[in-house]
Amino acid sequence: MNLRIIITKFFFLLFALQLQAQNFNIGKVSIAELQEKVHPKDSSAAAAILYKKGRTFFTYEIKKGFIMNHEFTYRIKIYKKEGLDWANFEVPYYIGYDKLDDEMLNFSDAVTYNLENGEIVKTKLKSEGVFKTKINDDWKMAKLSMPNVKVGSVIEFSYQHKSENLVKFPVCDFQYSIPVNYTEYKTEIPEYYIYKTILKGYADVKSESKLNQGSVSFSNEYGQTRSMTYRQISSSYIAKDVPALKEEEFVDNVRNYKSSLHNELERTRFPEQPVKDYSITWEGVAKTIFEDKDFGEQLKQSGYLINDVKLILKSEDSQDERLNKIFKFVQDKMNWNQEYGYYTDKGVVKAYGERTGNVAEINFILISMLRLAGLKADPVLVSTREHGIPVFPSRTVFNYVIAAAELNGEKILLDATNKSTSINILPLYVLNWSGRLIREDGTSEEINLVPNKPSKQNYNLSVRIAPGGNLSGKYMEQKTDYKALVYRLNQADINVDNYLEKKENELNGIVISDYVVENKKADLSKPVVEKFNFTSNNHCEIINGKMFISPLLFFTINKNPFVQEKRKMPVYFGYPRQEKYNLVFEIPEGYAVESLPKSIKMATEDKSLVFSLNAMVNENRIQIAVANEINISIAGAELYEGLKKFCQKIVEQQKEKIVLKKI
């Protein structure tokens, strides 16, 4: 046979096999897929998405105009018992529109495939396997529960999502908590709509766009079929072999780094109509939000607050005093109903009367009271950690609102929804990169939400070493700012005995007595101070008559928290922090110091990480002073290797012991 023919046939066969590998037709599950015992590239995977196909396109109705349609098909393989949860699939959809019809979502083509006696057995989903539940007044959840699913099964289903809201597409995810073998997503957008497309994450997503002709058919007001042709932007996005998104240490929200595609409407440009801007600039975002009656109008209302403001304040109060008094008043009076959002629900007047409201209502009340007190105050839109990182101008990237008051040229950030926060100390879930301060005139500015002042945790211990190796002493710990906030949040409702039992375990089996805590609830602007006495019989080791004691006792770090070889996600610390340890050991009678840990000071080039240890002897006392500083909130992935090595040096340093010998 001619060599050229052989080569041609080979490449044709190879091409055909590639097409077959990616041509996942509905209902064409193979025996090979059912026989597969483990995922070929991730043996730990409990399940995998073999194939996901999505499409977004537009239809048209004479009374409603264009309607957005989203179709998705999934094929999922179950490898382990832990993967059976993937047989239950949920999709939220919106029903809270005032002027638009509720969104619609329906499942179809849902089948479970199993291999029995070498034959493929299909189990189709019955109507009782699909149900819809109401989450709240704005959202419903469509749920799918696949039948006859077991380890080894392959499940397949589709769903159709229809919406008259053209502002935002549902997010198309390319990455999940399980591996994804192949994803394909296509969009067909009429030329009248211009969307901002944002691709997030680290997966290699191949994309292609082209301009071609599109058309829709519809019935006119007389029931006659008509058609409309136009140019459309057709785009495709393909990702292969996307690894599972796994939780890692020191990550703010792992979903912030999930590979996904976001589309939001920037503008519309219909023939013979002016171009309408939706969210291409922050000014456009600010103006649109303020125009909403549940935002701008609510901030204008203040008459209901005048009498209380007069009662709270004195004429001689400074601006600092006014800010503190009003913040404390709103924080104490109002109770958060745990609802997020930057629009009010029942309105500020009703919320104030009932002493309960959502985030917007409580912080709008705070802003209005500050303004009545003569302070400049504005709302700041925020996206919480769980909601994602706001990067591009958009109304929908936000789900929270706080207050910013200007004092002595500085912007003070406030959130009165939480009973444990204080001035410039926000809830931890709000510390998400940056927010957007917006004003009624349409101007706005970026507000850095990442704290730059280190939160401190200072430890002072005086320790007596008994000749038999038992330790006893006094302990004092002082926490400021976010360290204090974390304590207050974690210990708000916990029983003291339960807390002390937990702390004894955390401190490697010490016994605590005479426990006292200061400023747990009284004055949130002051540090939390914990004091107690302690005893321990397992922090001093005696070998051949010598005592060996870890210089940091129960604070010793024995393991490097950074163990990954490589890292793609940033390392998130949340806020800068400074820890200082001052330990004074009383040398027992009949013993002397044989050796102490070497004093050391280490720092990265930019001083983002600093560690020091000093050890000295003064008469019959040993003093250990340790400082550990993390002067950044987030470290980029490119800094990970240096961070890992730095922490390993700290671990190695703390292996050195205080050694006492008999005289």
C-alpha cells in the first residue's frame, strides 16, 4: 500500500478518535465509562464530570422582547461512596422581579446508567425525583435526585433555564470540587447587546468568537409567524482535564479562584435608539444604584432619627465622640436579621421601629444619624468573601454595604450589624480586597478593605520550674483589634468551663485555675485580656539528670503549615498580625544553665515577614523574647516558595531547647 495512503488513513483515524472522545451525545454512555474504577488523572476523586455542555441563546416574544435561554447537559461518573452526593443536583433561579415574569427552570433527559451482567441498564428519572423549594421571596431552588445511583454509575441530565432578565448570565463553571474531563460552552448574542466577559481562575480555557448571522421566529399580535434576522456574536469556550478545586490552608474563599465565565450587560444599542450604558464605569454603577427607591430614597429619610440624635449627643461633643456615641447606639439598638444585600427590604423607618433589619437598613440608619450629627458619611458597597472578589465595574458583584465616615481627613469604616465590631474593625467576612464608596452625584472611589495596622497578640508568662520537672506559673495574654474580634466572636456564647477545657487541650495538657477575662463585652475598643494560673507536668523532659525545656513551651510550632510543593492561589492571612512572647523561667535550686537557644533575627527583604528570638540569663532567671510578625494580609502565589522556606527556618529554630544541668 502506498505510504502516503497509510499516513493519510492513520491521521484520519486519529482525528476520528479525537472527535469520538469529545462527541458526548446524550444517551450514548459507553461500557468503558461504566467499567472505569478510578479517575485516570486523579485516583482520589470520588466522582468526575465526564462531560458538560452548555449553550446560551436568545428567543423573542412580541410583548416581552428578547428572552435569554440557557441549556446545560452533564454526564457524571461516580467512583466512590463519597461521590454519591453528586446524584443530587441543585440549581437556584430568581423569582423576585417586580416587572418581569419569574424565571423558569426545568430538568430533562435524566437517566442513571449501570452495568449489570455486562449489559448497560438505564433507569429514567420519574417526576417525584424533581422538586422545587422556595428559599425566600426572591429565590427558588430546583432540585434533582437521580434514581438507582451506586458506586460505578454514570448519571446524565439536562436542564433549561429561561429568563427575561438580560443583565447577567448565570455563571458557567469550568471547575468543581471533582475533576472535569471536558467542558464546552457556547453563547449566541444578538448585536443589540454588548456583554462584559470575565474569565476567572487558572484553568486553560480555549475561547473563540466570530460575527455571523442570527435569526429568531416569533408570533406577532395577530398570531402570524414572523422572523427577525440580525448579526450576532457567537463564542465558544472549551476546557479539558480541569483538576478538582480543593480546599487549601490560608485561602480566603477557594471559590474565588474557581475557573468560571461571567457575562454582564455593559450596554444596549438598538437601531434608531440611543446607546444605553448599564455598568461600563463605576460612575454608571453608582448612579444606577442610587436611583433605586430601596437605596437612594432610604438614605434621604432622616426625620425619624432627629429626636434620638438630640438625646444621644451633647453640644460640646467632639466629632470623635459623636462618631463613637452614634455607632454604639445603632449597634446596641439594632438587631441584624442575617440578611445580606445593599438594598433595603422593609425600609429604614420600619426597621428602626422594629429594631431589626437587614444589612442595608442598619447601616443606612447609621449613615443618616452620622449625617445628622454633622459628620460626612457615605455607603460603601462590599462583596463578602463567600460572594467573590469584585474586580470589574458591576452592580451584581456586591452583596453587602457598610458605612464610611470622614474624620480628620481619614475614612473610618463602620458596620453596625455585628455586636462585636468596633470603629475601623469590620466583620472578617467583609475583609475582601476592596469596596466601592458611592455618592448620589454618581462619583465613587475604591476603598481598601484590607487592614494595614497589625493586630497584636502579646503573651507574658512567668514560669517556675520545680526540681522534679513540673512547671507552674502565671499567664497573661492581650489581644487587640482583629485578634480581639476573633476571640469575642468565638467565645460570645460559649460556656467558660467548656472554653477552658478546650484551651487546656490546645496548650498541650496544662491545668488552668483562677481564670479572669477583661473587656470581653464591656469596652470593645480596648484589648481583650486573659489571665490565669497554670500547672504542667509534660513540658519538661529529664534525661540523665538534665532538664530539656522548649523555650516557647506550649506555643512551640512543630510543623510547617505550608507543605505543598507548588501553589497557584494566593496565601491569605486576612489581616497583618504581630505576636510577641515574653517568658521568664525561674531556674530551680541546684541547677544551672548548660545551653540556651541561639538568638536570631530573620526578615524577608520587604519586611513582610519578621521573626526574632532572644534568650538571656539574669541571675536565677532565663528570659525568652520572641516576636513573630506577618505584615501583609495577602501573599501572591509567586511568594509561596519563600514563605515556605521562611516558616521552615522558624520550625527548625524552635527545636533548640533550654538545657539545665545539676550543679
